[in-house]
Amino acid sequence: MSDAVSKPLTTRERYLIFVERIILNINNGKLLSKEHVYRILSESLESGTGEIFERAIAEHSDILQGIFDAQTDVVKQAKATQNLRAMKILKDAWEQWQKNYQVQDTCARGLQKILDADAQERLATLIQVLDPNYAPVFERQHLQILAQSLQKSAETLADDSEAFQLRQFAIGLNRGLASFDLLEGSLVSWLYEAQRQVGFERAKVAGPWHSWAQQSTSPLPKELFAGQALNQSAAAIAQSQRSIDLSAWVELSILLRYLQDGLVRWFDQQPYDAKAGLHMTGITFVAFAMIWGELSSGFQNASQLSECDRQYFAKICFRLSLQTLRTFAQRENFPLYGGVFASFSGESFRETINYLDQPLKESENTQEKARILTVLGYSQAWMGHHDQAIALHQEALNLAREVGDQRCEIANLNHLSRISLVQKDFSTSESQAQRAVILARQTGDRQGEANALANLGYSEVMIARQQENVTPEEMETPINHLERGQKLSEKLNDLQNQALCWVGLGTAYIAIEQPSQAQIHLEKGLALTQQIGDRDLQALCHAYLGESFYQLHQWEIGTYHACLGMYLLEQRQSKAWQQSAALVVILRGKLGAENFANLLQQLRSQFIAVIGVDGFDHLPNLIDQ
């Protein structure tokens, strides 16, 4: 008998008694709030026994609920209700304890990883611990607790240099949060300032950088933002470093991540249009990835640092660039189609490819790599670098097939098809688009289908146009494909694809000599191409509007559009410029040389508004050619 009495209670039994006592104390008014109960839990629960306590709560809760359900006596039912209310207070306190415990536990494990690393690898380990691509993600509360823990750990280290390093990490984390707090109020205010375009252009447009530089108080972020505002590569900052202030670089990593996340959240909430929304989200990710890429490149050439520091800090910045790209690629609404780079200038495209090429080579995640290559391929095509674009899209296509990412595969087939269109290889474009249509319908990818229908319809129109005479019956199928593509694109708010469909439809109606219909479709297309900044399509719109006005015998407005089409196509290195030039020569013949010359002078201001003075002066040379 004495053995039974002296047998110690199990943890489960102790927790059942503990839960019962808390319920009793709440009912007796000894524990008055959730906060009070939370404090009791913090003092009483043993480490590693959370699951047992969770089961004890569930078990006791079921008993109380059973008693409540079985009661018919009013007095006893009131008592049971009181017990259930007390249980609710306990459950809320337990939920809060779990949340806080998880934060503490995450920070403790992060700290341990940093302490376990060799002293010279601790910064790299900190960057790895804070990588937003791995759960649990370190939020503000985590960073504050981690900073406190680093400070406390520094006090226990015998080695002064190691203690100093941990203190620098802690200072950097706290300063990063404080720097963001300073800029958070004006995170997107630059979008509403006069004379400031949307985006992170590498032109003389300051974007957010100028406004952030003015408000920053820390030297390194201030210098970085000021340089970005003046269109200077971030590489120069890293290259000029004479010594390393660890806290400043930790601060910068936190600040840039929070600025990036804040902008992305804001752009994600905007409706899709040419100025904001998804493509601005894409620009944000690439802009921040590129800054870290430039810094990495700058550190490699920082001649005043030791070889060891050069390589180490180049690697740190490189990892941050890769983390940014990976975050971008993992998004559900990752932009596999156009629009992402409409706000970058040409120079920036080349830098983007150069600086992001290395992180991509290092990336082992094939799906992410395929998606980022898709966007970079699109950017090269937008720049008119079609050979580079084809190579990037082809690699992305192969990687997408390798991992079974069908949306990405369809997107790259569509991009390749569209480049074939620009290169006037219409049969290749048609076959790539047909494969994309089939795959998109099989997988239910509506955006992929809309793009594939546009490419297919357009290439069919161009193949038909190669014949001497085209009948309306022969244009039925291409027009049907383009109309379906346009309607689907409108539902999806895909402006880029709608523009292609309008241009394709306009071209189809020119081929069957219905110029009034052609004009309606092409003017819709022109408005959209100007809105989204698609130079290839804009050039084609003008060229085909020239043809439609020629068919309508409206020589003067026909001359305006044909000249613009000729110039813009030649600038884009498209062979189609010669077709527009031939039309310009015919129109000159219709108008007479003197009237033609006078007309160009009359339209001078309209031409200059689109192509500038140099463009206007170049028109006679093109006509002579």
C-alpha cells in the first residue's frame, strides 16, 4: 500500500491537477486576467513539455464541455458555464505563451547557430539565420530579442574581439529597425511627388532614393541612396571601403529588407495598371537584388581591404542578392509575362543581367532559376537583344521541363514565340504558340492560353499576308484566335497581350482591305502600347495605321504614321522598317515632293513629341535609303 502512495505523479497527472487548480482560482477571483494566468504558465511549465500540457488542457476542456451539455439544472448549468469561461481564459493565455515561446525558441536556436560558427564565419551565419526564404521568418520581435541575446552573450565571452563582434551585430539589428522606422512614413510618398516618374530607373529620375537619402541619418544608407538617386552603381561604395564597420552593414541589410518588403506589400495591394501593381513589385525585387549584386562586385575590387575581407564581404552581399531573387521567384503571383521592366532604362538591363548572372549560376533551385531566367529573358527581348533573350528563354524552358513547372514552360514557349514574331519567323512562332495553347488548355493556365492565342493568331495573320490575295474566309480563324485572346487578356488585366491582339486584328483587317475596322483596332492598340511602353508594338501600330489610312485615301495622316513606323522600326533594328519606307515613298508620290516636304514641316512638333529633334532630322535619310 505504501508503494502506491509514494509513487510519483506523471507529468500528465501533475498538469491535469494544475489545470484544475487554475480553473478554480479564476472562478474564485484569485487570477483576474489572461495576463495573470500567462505569468503563472511562464513560471510553472517545464521546458519540452508543451505537448503534454496541451493534451491536459484538451482533456479537461472535454470533461467541462460534457458536464455543461448534460446539465438540465439551471444552477448547475450556470456553474458549468462559469467553468467554460475560465477555460477560455486559460486557453487564450496558453496560446499567447506558445506564440512567445516559439519566438524565444527561434531566437535561441538562431543565436546558438551564430555562436557555434567560427568567429570569422559569424556574419555569414547571421545572414543565413535571417534568410526570409526559410521558416520561421525573423520578424521585428525576433530581431529585437536576438539583439538582446547577442548583447548578453557578448558579456559572457572571454575573447574581446569576439564579444565586440556580437555587440556590433546587436547594434546593427537595432539600428536597422530604427532606420526603417524613420523612413516608413515616406515609404511610397515619392510616387506622389511632382516631376518624379514611377520606378527605379537608371535615368536621371530619382525614384524613392532621393527622398530616402534626405531622411536617412546613418552614413552608409545615406550614401547608398544618394548614389542611386544620381544613377551611380552601388559597387563604388563597396570598392572605396578602407575598413569594415560591421554594425553599419548589418543595419543596411535589415533596412533594405524592410524597405523592399514594405514596397512589395504596397504594390501588391494596387490594381494592375502601367504605373503600379505587379510589374512594380517585380522592379522592386530586381532593384534590391541588383544593389546587393553591385555591392558584391564592388567588394571584389576593394583594393584597400585585405584579400580575405574582400572575398568574404563579396560573398555576404552575393548571398543577400540571391536571397532576394529567391523570395521573388517563390511568389504565387510571380510575373511570368511582360511588364516587369517597363520602368528600367536600357543601361540598367545590361547591369541587371551582368550582376544577377553569377547568383543564378550558383543557385541550386532549378524552379526558381527557371522563373528568374524567364524575367531576365523578357528584359533582354524588351531591349531588342533577341539572341540573348532566346538563350535565356531556352535555358528557362529546359529547366522548367526538368522540374515539371508547366506554367513556366508555357510562359517560355510564349516568349520564344513572340521573339520569333519580331524576327519575322512566323512559322516557328506559329508552332511554338500551338504547343503553348495545347499545354495551357491541358493545365487550365488562362494567362498562358491568352498569350498563346495572341501569338498564334498574329503569326497566322502574318503567314496569310505573305500571299498575294487574302480572302475574308482565310482570315476567319486568325481573327477568331485574336478576339478570344483579347477577351481573355481583358479579363486578366493583361495590357501587354491585349495590345498585341489589337495590333494583330488591325493587321488582319488591312490584309482583307477593311481599313475602317483596322483603324479602330490599331488605335486601341496604340493607346495601350504607349501606356505600357512596348516599343516594338508601338512601332508596328504606327506602321499599320499608315497602311490603313493609305487604304482610306487619307494621305496626310497616313504619312505621319508611316514615317513614325519607319523610324521606330529602324531604331528597333527590325527589317519591317523598309516596308514602311516603301509606303512613305508611295505617299510622297501621291502628295508631290513639295507638298510632302511642307507636310513634314507642319507635323514637325508632333514628330518631335514622339521621336525628338534628332529623330525628325533622321527621317529624310531613311527615305533616301
